[in-house]
Amino acid sequence: MSVYPNAGLPNPLAETGFDLNEPEMTPAIREWAENGWLNIIGGCCGTTPEFIRGFANAVKALRRASRRPWSRFCACRAHSR
């Protein structure tokens, strides 16, 4: 699974133009990675290289998530006979 978070809705009154900052977002990213939910981490609107560095530093000591391949079973085939 991948995560591509943004820094919130644009806010012209916020110093950066967005409500969230890297230290506020990083704990959630780390928690998701610790639970094995992430393989790819990126960033969208409002995130900066500082965000990506923070995310990377938060998870660099963790093992990559490993998952079994998805089953190729299709429920519609099982019920169509």
C-alpha cells in the first residue's frame, strides 16, 4: 500500500499556506509503517522536501512491509456456475 498525504486544505492564513506540518504528520506515517501497512510513502499538496525527509527518517529503521500476494479468486466466478 502507498500513502500520498497532503498538508491539509490550502489556508491563506497559515504561514506555509497549509494547516499541517511535517512534525504533526510524521507520527501517523510511522505508526502506519510499524503496522506493516506501507510500502511506498510520498507527499502531495503542501508537502515539501522537508516533509519527505521527515517521513523517510521516521521509517528508515523499520523493515519493509511484506504481504502475501492477493488471491486471484473472483467471487463472481464462484457464483456464476
